[in-house]
Amino acid sequence: MSLLKKISVIIGCAFSLTSFADEGKLVVGVEASRAPFVYVDKSKTIEGFEVDLLTAIAKENGLKVEFSNMPFDALLPSILTEQIDAAVSCISMTEERAQIVDFVGPYYNAGLNALIRNEYQNKIKNNIDLNGKKICVVSGTTCEEYANSCNGSDVLKFPSESESFNAIENKECDLLISDAPVIEFQYIKMHPGKYYKFENNLTFEEFGIMTSKLRPELREKIESGLKKIKDNGEYNKLYKKWFG
């Protein structure tokens, strides 16, 4: 079932709430297990590049920012029902999503890749070898879409990146598909010798800040804030802080 069909019921019963931005704060939905973009650190604080990015954008608009952690596939419905003002978490700006919500960006270019257990180095060498494999993904992502396109694959869906990784750690799947920077930073560097990824990404994707089509004034504020921090050098400082 397509994203549009899945979400049609939500659109039909969506309700309107007072904008959080009207109350002086920007409420941003996240799925906080995607280091270095957004994650929960040892002190239980939500950190990451996207956290700093949205904080800087909110500051440019005289707003305080509040982050709400939830499953990835709850982000878009929460935008539609106005439970949050915006959402980030390596959200790819796809044509299908753009029919339902607005995007500000892109603010980061990436692509999907595969995290594969080392025991498969001689068996899984390219995207063709993904056919017929057991693949872990986060529900509602472009990773799920890609995995479903692999012929004969058995796709295991999870609410969060951390739960998907736990499944491959427990050998419930052969590999997981995720965003290439997350695979490199959060998995391969943190677990040396256990996993590998493909040399080339499976796709090219652009990350954007998701907002409601019913809130064009908010989208314009976020868009203006992103432009300002790019122009004044703050974006480059944040990029260097998290990606070197």
C-alpha cells in the first residue's frame, strides 16, 4: 500500500490546533536513534546535528525549540494532526511525501547503504546480492521502500533505528538498510570488525525539514532561518562540529 493510501484516513480526521510557534516555541518531532543527526546521549539529552540545526533556525525566529521523540512512522501523521510543528530525522525529500507535506531544504545530501555482517563478505558484494536476503529496516522510511524492491527479500520492520540494529546484532536478519552517514558513524565506527557496507551508496537522497502544507507561514519562517544561518556561517560551523 502506498504512503498516500496509508495516510488518507489521517488526513480525513486531522484536526486543527493552535500553532506552537504562536506560543513562542517550535515543537520538532524526531526519531532519536540516528547519530550523528539526532540521538539520546548518556545524560538522556537529545543531541545531534539536526538538533543544533533546528535550534539555530528557531533562534533566528525568536523561538525556543522543543524536541519530541517518537517512532519514525509517527512523524508524518503528527505533522498532519498538528501535534508537532516540524520534523527531522534524516527525512528524505521524496515526491510522494511532498504531495502530503511541505519540506524546507535540502540541508544535507546523503544516500542509503547496507550494514552487513562480516560473515557475508564473500556473499553480499552489491545491490543484486540483496535479493532473497532477510533485511532489517525502520518502518515508513525510504529504506523500507528499497528493501521491498529487492526480489524475494524478507523485510523486518521496526519503529526505530536502534531496534533495527538490535535485530542485526541478534542475527535476526542478514543486514540492515539505513542512511549511509548513520551506518558509518553509528555502527561501523562503534563496532569495528563486525560489519561492513558497500563502497557506493544504493541511492542518492536529500534530507529536508518536514512541515504542514496548512502552515505556509511557518515553512517560510523555517526557510528564512535556514538561509540566514547558511549566509552567516553558522551552518558551516555546525556541519564541521558534527562531520569534521
